Amino acid sequence: MSRIGRKEIIVPAGVTASMANNVVTVKGPLGELSQEVDKLITVNIADGKISLTRANDDNKVKAKHGLYRALIANMVKGVSEGFSKTLVIAGVGYKAAVKGDTLVLNLGYSHDVEFKIEQGLKVECPTALEIVVKGANKEQVGQFASNIRDARRVEPYHGYGVHYADEKVIRKVGKTAAKGKK
């Protein structure tokens, strides 16, 4: 069996999971998420645990076994705890602010870069140089944070731009003045 696929998912208190027509639905304090599951994967929900089994040992089915287990585990974690990504802005005059349902970034362009905050996400700016994206759907949080990061990728010589808080920014050595020739 798949090492990931065979692990049971423990459903915490306050979270309910149900299965109907090959669609797993998970409800919790932070929202409701659903995921369609391939017919070759069987989902068993009982006694506060979710387990997955597969129909055969074909390589593609083994891969789906682990995939769907990971997706359902992320749904359970998302509706109970939620996911968050923190981005840091570095650069002279660069800043971020939330105005209504729009994230406004000043990143050194001739215009402000605006992102409409999607439904299901919560975006905060604790400081002008920090952005926190929160939500129940891991994929949605990661994609929105990635879109923000792509607005101004980190420049390798000075480190200006937007990057994740836990990302190591690789800096290049700039040019040095040549010593006088004799």
C-alpha cells in the first residue's frame, strides 16, 4: 500500500465529514470544503476517522491513493485550523495596504498593483511591509500568495521585491571596482 495513502485521517472535534456520489465534504468552524474522489479509491468514514483503500495495485492507482489522502487531510486541517502564508516586502518606498476587498501594493512601478481578495480568503497587513494570507483551502491560499509574490520577484543584487517570510533570498555579489593596472 501507499505509505501516505494507508495512514488514517483523524477528524477533530467540531469537524464533520461525509461522502456522497464520490464527493467528500468536510465541514468545520472555518468553512466547508469538498473534493471529488476517483472511483478506484474507496473512502471509509467511521468513528471520527477517515481511511482510504484502493481497488488494485496499478501504479497510477497507487499515486491517486496517496494524492486523495493528502487532499482530504488538507481539507480537514483547513476547516479546523486553517492555513496561512506570510509575505515580506523589501525595497525603498515599497508598501502594502488592504482597502476594502482589495490588496493594494506599491512596488516601485508607475502604478499601484491591485489584487481583488477572493472569497474564502482573509488578507491582513500587520505592517506596511508584511502581508498575511489566511484561509481554509490550502491551494487557494498558496495560489493567491504566489500571485502576490509574482507582482515583483526578488531582485538578486539588492534583495528588493516580495518574498515569503520563510524563504531564503539568494543574493549575488555585485561588480567590484577594478584595481589600477601597472
